[in-house]
Amino acid sequence: MAERQRVTLRSQWLGQQLRELRETKGLLIKDVAEYLQRDPGTVSRFETGFYPIRRPDLMALLDLYGVSSSRRRDALMTLSQDVWQKGWWDGYSRDVAGSLIDYVWLESRAAHIRSYAAIVVPGLLQTPDYAREVIRTNEPGATPDQIDRWLELRMNRQRILEGDKSPRFSAVLDESVLRRQVGDSTTMAKQLQHLVNYCNTPTVDIRVLSYSAGTPTSTYGTFEIFEMPSPFPEVAYAETMAGAIYIEPPASDRFVQTYDGHTSMAFGSDDSIELLSAIAEEWQ
């Protein structure tokens, strides 16, 4: 039996854009189906993301809906290609939850990633030894081979921070993240020195929210915010033991406000580097 295709975040976004364009033009699904010479059910599945639209049909719809902006047409065509084409991360789809594949896709397309870490160092900044310990803790029933596979994925994700087209990455780390032992002391010392090294990277900004800052803007814990290229929304992400959730505007506004609040309470760049270096020495 053929494997059922999962409705991805990217296919949902594309379908949402198509639905909004159709409704703006005052057209019914049956009108669009007649124009494309398709079954109305097929057009409906385009809009729900259950069946990704192919390039010829998308180009025809953009003409029908009067989308003349080359920037928007290109963005929608690129998203359509992302739906159909497999990225390197899709090779891990059998090893991890589908929600994580969406997460990795967001990382690969984001212009700016903001991360608030309350428990452990964000995955994009973890050393291999530190990451292995985090994965082993979160997945106590995993086999060594599974842990190796998940670690490989995490390390490959970090490549987005390299090169000329890397996104901006901003992180606010609660001081407890730096003092909570993950692995042995050597693992911690190397992890914190790794963070210090990243502070010298032009596209990475790391701030520490110290104990002395008082109660944070929110006590709900770790989350990420992905600023996506226009016309796509800014997306917040939060992970729980029951699964991951993605939050779009206006609900994501609260995450943005909270992150900005944490940033305003955190040390500046220089003071953060000084504290990171000092705690790294304590772990040696």
C-alpha cells in the first residue's frame, strides 16, 4: 500500500494563500474548477494542502486571480516547489516526527530566527556531545542507532548558520541553561566555549538573562520565532511532551512581545560574552 502523504506546513500555507486569493476575487470553488478543467474536489484539496498544486495549475490560477506582483508570484512558485521537491531533511522523515520536518523547513527558509532557551542550549548551537546527552534524556527508550540518526540530523541543521545566505539567529539564554549540567563537566565547558565562539559570528547574537534580572517577562519556557520572507507569516513554535505546536499571527504576537521583554532584561552582548566565558571556566 502506498504511504499516505502527510499534510505539511508548507502545503497548508500554499493552500491558504490560494484560498485567500480566490475569495478576494469573489470566485467559488466550482468556478475555479471549471477554469482549470478540474474536479471541484481537487481544487478543494489544493486549498487544504491535502494535494499540492502543480506548477502549470498554479500559474493558471495566479493569472486568474490577477496576481501581477512578480515578488508574490515568485514567492508562491518557490513555495510550490518546496512542497513537491524533497529537501535534505526529508531523508529523515522516517526517523522523526513530521512536525520536526516542518520545523527544519522553517529553519531553512527563515530570514531571522529568535530563540528563548529556559532549559538547554538551542539545538542550532549545541556541540555534538551536548546534543547527544539532550537527545538521550528526551528519548530514554531510543536505540543507539536512533540516537545517532537524530544527532546527525541536528548537526546537519546547524549548516544553515554557515555561508553567505545564513539567517540571522538571535538567542536569549536563561542563566540556568549555562549552569545546568548536561553530560560531564568537560561537555559543559566545551559547550559554553562553543557559545562564546558563536558570539563572534556576525549573524549570531547571544544574550544571557541573568538570575539578577529578576522574574522574566513570562515564565512559560522555551520557544522559537521564525521570521519568514514576505508574504508568509511570522511563526512561533513551542514544543511539549505531547507534541509541537505552530502559532501564526495574531496569536504569535504574544511570543514576540515576550521575546522582546526577555531581551530588554538580558545582558548586552559584551556582558553576555563575559558571563559565558566566566561560567565556561567554572566548568573546567
